[in-house]
Amino acid sequence: MTPRLTRGLGVTAGLVALGGVGLADGLLAWSRAPRGSLPPSLGLLVVLQCAATLLSLGIGLGLVEELILYSARTVPWLCRVAGWLLGGPRRWFARDPDRAAGLAALAIGVAITLGPLYPVSYTVQRTFHSKSLAALAIFLAPFAFAAVASALLLLLSGPMRWLFHRLGRLGSPGVVLSATVVVVAAQTVRFFALNWAGFRNLEFGAVGLLGALLVANGLALLLLGRRVVRRAAPLRRRVPLALSLVSIVAIVASAFTLGARQTVAATLFNRSLLAQRVARTLQLSLDFDGDGYSAVFNGGDCNDRDARVSPRAHDVPGNGRDENCSGRDARLEPEESTGHLVPLPPEAAQQPPSFVLLSIDAMRPDHLGCYGYRRPTTPNIDRFARGAARFTNAYCASPRSLRSFGSLWVGRYASLVSWGNDVQFPPLEPSNVTLAEQLSSAGYLTAAFPATAYFSHTAGFFQGFQQVVEEPGFKPDAAPAVARMQAFLREHENDPQPFFMWSHIMETHDPYRDRTEPRDFGHSQMDQYDEELAGADAAIAPLLTQLEELAAKRPLVVIVFGDHGEAFGEHGVYHHSFDLHDEALRVPIIVRAPGVTPGPRHALTNLFDINPTLLNFAGRPPVAPVSGRSLLPVLYDPAPGSLMPEGWRRWLFAEVTPDGLFPSEQKSIYAPPFKLIHDLRRGTWELFDIARDRGEIRNLYDDRPELAAELRERLVTWTDHGALATNRSNEQIAAARLRSEPAIQHPLHVRFGDVAELLGYDLPADSVPIDGTYRAVLYWRVLRRTRRPVYIVVSFDPVDAQPIWPLFVARHAPIYGRYPTTEWRPGEILRDEVSLRVDPEMRPVRLRTFVSLEIEGDGQRIAPEGVNAPDARLEIAPVEITPRAP
């Protein structure tokens, strides 16, 4: 085709394809939203917003295609290919044995060269001890396969021509291409079927939409090209111009209206597949003051000309300015107290009771029979609950185990707990005074028997426990831990000294096993979760029986609870740690204590209330202010079924706090019956009436503006002021930004692509004992903000080439997860501290140390420039791991 005929084809095809895919993405987002959450008018707005967002890509794609089409006329073989494609099916399936044989040879060659790469790479990585040799083998493999393919095709070229000349009409390029597509599709389905356990939780819709985008764009170009060739006339100028003008108007309208309806914005950011990624990119691209937030595309910045004003800024109370975009100047209300302890009732005041805490990981209350579940998952817990107080309105402070238990041990919200700096397992600082420490100082014997070794990786987690015995592994059989607890109870059955014993059961943590005993519910994820829950219930059955018998002999308080919930895609999220909807936050709390009347308790409760409750039973006030309050007024309420005792709390907060592994950041407030959730990364707000909408389906944020504004102001103020300075993202980021390049112990000045330049690093010590902390400080000059998150990785290779603990690697989002690369400002200098505990699982060894940048999702590394780094890792100073200090 001549340049004149191709005029406008690229822009038109790009806009039509992206607009169509945007409409499909919007319809998909609408369909993925919970039934009843979007009325038709708002569903239509979601579809239009998704289409308008993707049209911004359509303009760029169209201009690129215009350039390609204009340049292609100078490349003869491209013109021939274009002519063949425009010929249509009659041309595609015309008999042409020589071209069919050539195309078949090309397909076979590509298959032989690329097909074995995945299994070979997988085998090499599992069998080679040397990473350098493994990388070399994987690098050379495609060249070896290409050589084999060339030799084989040389031998087969003659027979293939002979065969295609005798296939008649089947000897056409169209038949070969069709067969190739069928074989590739079949192999893809087979690959995912064989590896489904590892892929089932991935989001395949985005890949499908990208495929649909490519197909739509190709079809649009093909159909438009055939039209102009058939008519021998280009598209009228007004067609691409009109489409471009409409697209620009739609994009501008979307930029300023996306945040006007938070129901629409939340659906787009949580349910769409492509539009949410494009919208987030547009937010960051249009951040004019460089504070990580924009005033358009629901960015939430109320003043995009002042970097001191943003949703993450610190709002100084009483200065008359709204720095954090809450809608008003900050006003402080204390959220902590001395625990609201009350006098003990006579049945609990005669002798200090002993305490047993039994937690089960990710245990949802709505999957327990005693909370109304239809399946017989927990017959033993149900029997225990019939003689206990059962809290129906209980929540955790944060849906990650480490944060949830840290909050319980200290009795405070997770952001008020003093956390240390570790990119893998944030430690509990010694400055925290834990429940076990306070009970130990009160004369209690304290013991922990968790059925997992997970918590031992968190320094300070067992502060105050005099006896700790963990079961090896992450998710071992719970029976040995139960046996240890039973032995402990028998040993101290008649001991006058009170005790505090805790254990944690990991059965219900993912990955779930497909069990047949004690129950077989099916094979879906939820079926397997219920089977694991039934397994946990069966494992603790003898312990619950023994505790009932012991309670008849001595004062005993037993609490069975879950540390957080578990999600199964109700709001687009699976498992836990990332989300604040009720499936991740609600927990069961079941309490047996002397003189407590069995039955439901409806008071608004948090797991950290267990802290002052046990101290109240022990007759010891908390040594520091706590967020929790004693549950004794609820436990011994003469009208235990009352909805809310007089003077009880009116709201609860919850949070997803970022760290190196999990950079998500969300906050919520639950003021019954309303709950408000704020996603700080996406800028979305959701308001639900929990009493009428238990599944959190209908977002009322736009329908109840006055209520939303009141809860928003309270939540934003708590987010800003209800946290230690070391736990506030804005404080951490401000401390990490440097005005100029500092004096650096080991200067480097190595660029990692066009993302960042590693200026150098400080290494305080070149040897670290086991149970000590490896520390390094990396100094980065930002070159650009990334579209996808990039992780900083500090990894280690043992000099002796023998295996080390696989979790000894510092793969983290920058600044402990609080400042992802998608929010970086070009030109700034950042100080990224890397702290990594040398776990007792490590051994004394000398380690080579490497720094790399990895793109989230595919793990692809960004190669450092100008240095010898065959595996895209930059080697820095080694470190010696020495034996544990005496």
C-alpha cells in the first residue's frame, strides 16, 4: 500500500481496539463486582470510565502504528506480507506448497528452540549448586537447541517439500498457521493443567484481555486495510480526527470525574484488569508536585501544587491547614487508656486464675458451627463454645499474623507497637512490654508451644515467655504440640503457681491440603480450607477435654480465637495480609472463665482486648497505655445478650501496615453499623452498612456524603496521629530522602538500566553472628518512576557452595515497603536501609553478597551497566556469618 492509503489506519485501529477492549474490561469489572453492589447507572459509568482510561493508550498505540505503516513501505518483504494478509482467506488458504513448507519449517524450528527452555531451566536451577554455572547453562541452552533445530530442518527440508506438494489444498500457509495455533493452544492448556496448583490463584484475565487487545488491533488493521485497498482510497481525514477528538474529550472527562463517584472508582481499581493499571500509571504521571499523589484520576491530592499537602502528609493540629486532605484541620482524640479495668467478681477474685490461649491461624467465625456454619467443620470447638461466652463482633487489628499477635501481646494497635527494621520479619522491639512479661512479673509461669517454627524468625516475639518449644517447619502436624500442652497441664495440674500457656495451630494456613480425614468436603479451595479447619478441630479435641476437666479443679480462663480471617476472592483478594474487608478481619473469640454465663456477646471487640482482660483477671494494671479494654464488664454482664454495654467503645480501627515483603497500605474504621475502608495506594474509599450488608457489597460512600465525611476525617486523623513516628509512612520517607549525595563508605555509581543509579553503600560490619542482624545502607539516585513495582534484592551465595537457609535474602520494596518505585521522584537521592536477621537456621559461613533490582511479577532483573554481572546481580563486599555469640 502507498503511504497515502495507510493514512489514518493506525490511529483508527488503535482507538477502536483500545476502546473495544476498554468496554470489555469495564463489562468484566461490572460482572466481577458482587451482585447488587452496582445499580445499572453506576455499572454503565464503570464501563465508560474503563473505556476512557484505555483510550489514553489507544492514542499512543495509534501514533506508533502510523509511524510503522508509513515506514513499512520501504521494506519489500513487509509489503509482501501485508499484501498476503490483506488477500483474505481465499489467499491464505490457496495452495502454495513451497511457502507452506517454509512456514512449517519455521514453526518447527521455533518449537525446538523455545519449547524445552522452561523444563531445562527448571531442572538446571534445581540441580546446579553454582548459580553462575546455572545461569551459563540457561544462557547457552537456546543456542544449542537452535543448532539442533537447524541440523534437523536441513535433513527434513527435502521430505517436507515432497510432502506438502502431495497434500493438495492442505499444502497452504493458512492450514499450517491454523495447525500451529491449535498445537500452541493445546500445549498451553496442558502446561497449565499440569501446573495448576501453582497457577490457580493468578489473575489470568489481564493476560486474556491483552490477547484480546492484540487480536482486536490486528483485526481492525486487517479489515480497515482491506477496505482501503478494495476502494483504492484512504480513510477520510475526518474519521481518525473525529475519533481522536472524542477520545481526548473522554480522557479529560475521566480524569476529573473518576473520583466523583467512589463506588465507580473502587470497582475500577479493584475489579478491572487493565484499566486499574493504566489509571494508576496516569495518576503517577500527572503528579505535578511530586508527592506521589495527583489531583486527577482519583489521585486524592487536594493541592497538586504543594508537595507538603497530600493524603499522606502530616496534618499539624490547630494550624488551620488541611495538610492531609481529610477535609478539615486535624483534631486529636485519645484512643488509649489504662485498659478500663474493673473490680473482679467474687467467683474470679478468690485465686488468680491460670490462662490458656489457643489460636488457630486464619480461622473465620462464619466457618465454625457455633457461629452458624452449615458444615460440620468444628464439632469439638462447638461443644466447647456451648459452655463459653462467644463474641460475635470481634476483629483483629491487622490481617497479618505478625502484626495481629504483636498487637495482642502489647495491647495496642499495630501502628502503636514499636517494630524494628527487618525486611523479612519485622521484630518486636525490647521497648515493648508484652503480656507475657507482665504476667511473668506477676508470678505466672509462662509457656508457649506453637505448632510451627514461623514465629521464631521474628526477634522479640517470645518476650516474657519462660518456656518456648516450637515444632519444626512452617505447617507441621499439630499433634506433637497438642501433646506438649497436655503434658504441661498434667505437670502443673496441682501446682499452686498460676500459669499462662499459648499455642498456635497452622492447619488452616494456605496452602491447603486436600484431606479426606476427618472430613472430605470436596476439592475447591474453600472445601480444602474447611477440611483443614476440621483437621485443626480434631487435633485439639483431647486438649479441650483436658481443659474442661482441669477447670473443675482450679480457676482457669481458656480463650479460643483466630488471629485473622481468610479471603476467597469475595473482594478480589485471596488469603490474608492485604485487605480490610470483614472476611480478612473478623475473628472468633470464645471465652470460658469462672462464673461466666455462656452465650453470645455482641460488644465491639478486638483481639488486643485480651491483653487488659487477662491483666484484669490477674489483678495487675497495664504498665503502659493500651488500645484494648478489659472484657470483664462484657463477660459478666447481667444481660449478656445486649448489643453494646453502656460506656463501651463506639468504633474500632484496623490497618494493613506496609513492610518490605508486603507494601500494601490500607486503613479502616468500624463505627457500627458503618465501616469505612481507605486504600492509600489506590486512593479509593468504601463505606458499608454492616448491619444490612454483611458481605460488604454496596458501597454507600457517594450516597451518604455527610456520614462519609465524618468517618473519613476521623480515620485520616487517626492514621496521621494514632501511630508512632517510626510507623508513619510520611516520616519514614522524609527521613530516607537526602538533600545531596553523602559521604559513602563504598562508592560505586552503577546504573541499573534507566531506573536508578546505585551511588554506593555502607556496611557497618563485615561479620555478623548468628542471631545478630546484617545491616547495609544502599544509596540510590532515582532516574525515573517505574510503571510496575521494582524490588531491591540483597542476596547471598555461600563461598563453599553448600546450601544455606533459603529465606536469608533481603527482597524488599524500598524504605521497608513505604515508598515503592512507582512513586519515586526522578533526581532524588534515597537512603534504603537493609536489615536482615541472621536466623538460627543459618550456619557459620562466608557469603558473597549481591545487589539486584527485580520487577514484580515475573522476577526479571534489571541489569547493572558497565560491570561484569552475568546474572544481573552486582557483587558488593562479602560478609562472614560467625557462630552465635555466647
